[in-house]
Amino acid sequence: MSMRWVAAATIAVALAAGASGCGDSSDTAGTGSGAGASTAGKDSKAKGAKACDLLKPADAAGLLGVDSPKPSKQTNKECVYTSGTKLVQIAVEPGTFDPSILESVFRGRAVKVEGLGDVAYTFQNQAIGQTHVWAKGQYLTLSVGATTVDDTVAASKQLAETAVGRL
């Protein structure tokens, strides 16, 4: 099981318990090793994409129900905004689509999204709506949970469209 899915499961448990995010501001970079990621075919422009450059405070504000949120976690690969039990998150790493993810991780429950990046799928991971996008040599996961909207999958898809536009 990849670290991304362990993190997603941990976040889901934290949300259920009413926990808020932590204040890690470390700056880490790495290579693609998450679910469905392969490091082949990196796009030189998108290669240096930083998570909080793709998901800005204004993108998260309405979903969290707060003005000008600050990231509770900010690294090159991850940007997390939280408010109480509400969560808006992006994870980004170099990678290209690997079709085996459809069964190994999504277990056939992902819904294909046409016209977003090179390949995209939405996925309901317990109370968290997710959109997974492979675009310009990057693998992005947008997660939205317990927010001001009922349809967290649709909200994650809208954030993914914005993030891909910033690559």
C-alpha cells in the first residue's frame, strides 16, 4: 500500500475523530512512487510543480468556510488546508498513468473523467471525495472532505481542473 493511501486513510480517521491538521512546514521533494505513478515521460515545465502553487488559499476558502486559510501542511509534494474537521488537499508527484491502479487501488470503483489532463478518475474514499489526474508528466490527487458542500467528489474535480490549468 502506498504512503499516499496510508495518508488518505489517516486523514479520514482524523476527520471522523474531529482532529485538525498539523503545522508541518518542511520542504521535501521526491520522485513518483504513489499509486498509479510511473516516473517515465516527465514534462519539463510541470516537473518543478509545487503543491501549494497548484492549490491556493482562495481555492480552499469557500470549501472550508473561512477567509484566507493558511496551509496546515506545506511541502513541495503536498498542500493541506484544514478548518476543524474540514479538509482540502493536493498531492503532486512526477508520474504517468499506470492502468493497474484501476484494480489494485480503486478496485473498480473509480469513475473516468473525460477531458481532464491526460487521464483522470474520481473516487469516493469513505467521506473524502478524490480526483486523480495524470497531466504533463505529473500525478495529482485532489481530496476534499467534510466541507461546506455535499458533493465532495464534484468539489475535488473542480479543484483538479484549476490545478491542471496551473501546471
